[in-house]
Amino acid sequence: MLAYTARRLGEALLVILGVVIFVFVVSHLLPANPAKVWAGSKSSNEQVERIKEEYHLDEPVHKQLYFYLIQLGSGDLGLSPVTNNPVFKDLQRFAPATLELALISVFLGSIGGIYLGVISAVHKDSWVDQLSRVIALAGVSLPLFLLALLAQLLFSFSLNWLPFAGRIGQSVASPPNITGFYLLDSLISGQMGTFVSVLRHLALPSLLLSFSSLVRITRITRSSMVEVLSQDYVLTARSKGLKERMVIYRHALRNAISSSISLLGLTLVYTFGGTVVIEVVFGWPGMGRYAASAIHTLDFPALMGFVLVVSTVVAIVNLIVDLMYGVMDPRIKYA
Amino acid sequence: MKKHFFKTPLTSGLGFGIVFLFLFVAAFGPLIAPYGSNHMDFDHILSSPSLKHPFGTDSLGRDILSRVMYGARIDLMVVLIVVPAAGFLGVILGTVAGITGGFIDDLIMRITDVFMSIPYLVLTMSVAAALGPSLRTVIIAMITAWWRGYARIARGEAISICESVYIEAAEAIGASRLRIIFRHTIPNEVGPILVYSTLDMGAAILTVAALSFLGYGVQPPMPEWGAMVTQGRDYLMNQWWLSIIPGLAIFTVVWGFNMVGDKLRDVFDPRIR
């Protein structure tokens, strides 16, 4: 088990390194002149030259990559030429907002998806199953940005039920920085007013973001449950006179769930992609919006920081998922 | 019969109908659109849907229906280039990995893993930003990101095909590796790849539109659907048709592709029917 974990950890590090190298090379092969953009439109030639030198922009790409990896090796993500802050500091400020949004969305999508998948499989070909299939198809067909605009229009502007932008009400004090997750921090510090405000701000973006993972997980859970429910041991469990709930959740779901869990890493990748759109529409002060504006201003140190955080979180989740297989399915042994 | 109401033939027929309609509009848009994509009617600025302009007009008096029809050309053209090109690349890489095994398999699959851990949108945005926003950039950026899913499926299929007797027979009569890949393996991967690529068309259209919505894709005044949704955002409260109509066009065509893909999956994988 230990050797397996070490090997998987090594593979995960290699993948993260691969992501960093790929995005670095692609983003630095540009015909545009980032130094000019970073220095601003009123900058002098000396300022542009100084920036070029500071960021090694005159060097060939492989040398720039070498300097970046050396810097990364010493734990330094570099300085954003646009915000003039260390990228690490910027990410420290923006990452918790995105992680809070993404993790809640994946959680909601997984719970809802597994439940709907089970219901669809148990009532296979009934109206419930067909309805969930039609909703799923429509769900994956809706552009997230359109859904977000419509939800904003309905719930924020017309009905005035939920705030249309931001992470917390303007008149509400931010909770103390314990975990960086506002929901958790306000709960720990007992600030119920703040908690309610944060929850109201999270509701629309997280529900919308969870929709695509809900659809994916419903589909995969349904198809593996349909397969498992036709197995002999399910028949045996039923013929023993076990309650149907017990048969479905203890016997069938436990064997069907590994395919849904294996999708978690990929679901998280899709969700991080979605956060860019959701954060832009909802003015959410997170990494997705930070990355979107970094790409606009050719702020590559910031973009690289975002990519590094996303690929690291995805690698960690994939590792946890791999190790969880053994717990969920005792037949899997790690050699 | 009632039980299968949602499955066949209604939804799949509807799906095929929608896809054909949009392909027809994309092919003949300029001939059937009532106005040019950038024709400005200053007497009808921001006018609501009417007989003259069935989907209303935008802030420059341009007919939304005509722009949506021209837009079909752009969005469908992009995905009809991206999906086959990325699919071809992915299938070749995945099949080579599956058949060769060993170091080459490991290398190709680790590269696929790298691509799998970056969100599509971020990857395409980075490439688009580096090359500067344009239609050509969107196509290049999307092909760069899009091959990975095909490589995975093709590898899985290639490994199971490799174990079949006919591959053993081909090897026994001395067929070359290249012949085994192109003549015996890839043709047998067509079913699952076809299903995946039909479902993928929808995802690709959504990404093209999202890229333009965020400002990295096709630039105004080209009538791309995602860009049209962005342009209408400021008018959402009172002139909803500016954003909602192009948004509905995206939804309808993606839904159509997904219904067709879903039907094809039923045909090719009866286990999950």
C-alpha cells in the first residue's frame, strides 16, 4: 500500500510538472509583446526593456522555462507584473473563494447525481427514468453562461430573492480568516448573520456550477447500477428477504459506486473550467476571474499560478480517489 | 410502446431534425437570411420581435434572426473542423499506444493525463490568448485541447481488439504493424468513436461559444452566438432577445447533437439501454 501510494504520488508530480511545462511553453510562444502590455501604454522604452530583462523575455522559450522551474523549485511563484503582487499572495487571496465554490458544487452534484442515478436505475424505463434522461440531455446542452444570466435575471433582478454578485453582503463584515472558506469560518466564529449572507451569495453560483457534474454522475451511476442490479447476488439478497432499501443501498450501490467515484477527478477539472465562466458572470472574487483577467493582460506568472493550483488539486483528488477504491471495493488490492 | 415514448423515435427523430435544420441553415444561411449579418436598420434600433424582424434587432439595428443564421455557419464550421481533426489525432495516438504497449503507451498516456488535468476552457483560453483572438486561433486552440478524450477511448478499444483472433491471424500471415493499425484496428473502433464524437459536437459548440463569451474567441462584428450573448448582456433586463435568442440557438443545436449521440449510444451499446 505504501509503495503504491509513493508510486502514485510520483506519477502525480510528473503530471503536474507536465502541465506546468506545457502551459508555459504554449503561453510563451506568443507573437504579442507582453512587456509592452505590462509596462502600460504610456511607458518609456527603458521601462519596457527593464521588464524584458527582469522576466527574461528576450531569452528563448526553453531558457525562460528553465528560469521559471528553478524559481518554482525554491517555492517562488514569481511576481505578477500586472497586480505587482507576488502570485502566491494573490492566489492565497483568491484560491479559497474558488475552492469553496468548486468543492461545494462537486459535493452537491455528486450527492444529487448518485441519488438520481439510483432512482433512475431502480425505476428503469419508468417515467422517472425517462424524465431524468430528458432533463440530463437538456442540462448538458445549456450553455453555462446563458443559464447563469437567466438565473441572475430571474432570482436576483425580477424576484429579488438572491444577491446577483459577490461573495458576501457589502454591509456584512468578513469572517476571521481561519480556513479561508467563508462558510466554515463564519460558522466556527459563530457569526450567524455572516453565515446566512455567505450562503445566500453561494446559492446561485454553486447550484449552477453543480449542474454539469450532477448530469454526468447521474448518467454513470445509472448505467453501473443497471448492470449491478441484474447480478445474481442482488437476486440472492432479495430472495433472502432483505428489505429493498438494504438491497439497493448496501448491496448494489456499494458495488456500483466506484465508477461514479472514479469520475470525481475529471468532474473537478470540468468544474474548475466552469468557475471561470461563473466567476466572471457573478463577479465572484476567485481564481477563475483572476485567471481570465490574467489571460487578457498576458499576465503569465498569474496564469501559471492558477494552472499549478488547479492541477495540484486535481492530482490530490485523483490520488485520494485511487486510494479510496480499496476502501469501497475490498476486492482491489494494492500491490 | 408508451414506455418508450421518450426514447424512440420521437427524441432521436427530433434530434436528427434539429441537426439537419441547423446544417441546412449553416450551408444556405446567406441565401435564406432576410438581411445581411451586418445590415443596420437605424429606424429599428433595439426593436422587439415583430413581423419585420421576427427575433428583434440589436443596438445597431441589425436583425437578430439573420445574425443567428449567419452565426450557425461560424459555430458549426468550427466544430466540423475541430472534432474530426482532434478525433483523427486522438484515435491515431490512442491506437498506437494500445497496440504498441510498453514505453510508447506509457508516454502517450502520461501526456494524455497532463491534458486531462487542465480544464478545456483554461487550456483553450491560454492558447487563444497567446495567438491573439480570432476564428483561426479558436480552431487551433480547440484542436490542441480536444484530442485527449479520443486517445483514451481508442486506446481502450485497441487493447481489446488486440486480443481478438483476427488480429492474431493478421500477425500470423505477416501483416505489418501499420497495416494492423489502419486496416484492422481503427475501422473496428468506429462505433464508440462515432458515439463519442456526436456527443462531443455539443460540448465543442458550448466551448466555442464560451470562448467568445469571455472575449477570447471570434471577435465582433462577426455574428458568433457566444459573442452575441455577451453583446446583449447590458440589455438583458429590457431587451432580452439580444442575448436569449442566440443563447437558445446554442442550446437547441447542442441538444440536437446530444439526442442523436444518445440514440447512437443506445444502438452501439445495448447494455445500458
